[in-house]
Amino acid sequence: MVAMQLGFSQWHPVDKLLKKLKTDQGFDIKASDNSYHAAVRTGTNGGSVTHKYSDDFVTLLRSIIDENPFNLKGISTIDLKPDPITV
């Protein structure tokens, strides 16, 4: 669904944007639950999870695609690299 909202036909371009955010800002969105992402258990096995993304996540990725400045909502600067780069 996120990929389609951003105009992509598959997840791979979204994953590339996540990697870019992690490299540039030092923040791994999928590492924890936050205002952009939540891991939801789907079964009894500990590894059985699905990842859910918010509308804010789509807006954030759209800003990265459009090369607009953005702020990471609800993310402590402790979670970021010492000198975050505006994309």
C-alpha cells in the first residue's frame, strides 16, 4: 500500500528510501515502534510480525523523494547521528 501511495509498483524503491534515511540521518525506522512504524505480531512464533506504516511515514518518504526538508516527528535527537543531514 505504501509503495502504491508513492507511485511505485513494488516495495523495493521504498526500501531504498528507508536505507537512505538510515544512512543520512542515522535513524532506522523499522528498528522500533514509533510514529512512522509499528511491528505487529501475526502469530505465536516470535518472528511472526508484519510491519505497519502511518500516513506520516508516507509524507516523510514523499519529502525525501521531492528533496524537501523534513523533521523526524517524535524522534529524540539521541536516536540520530550527531549532525543530522537535511535531505
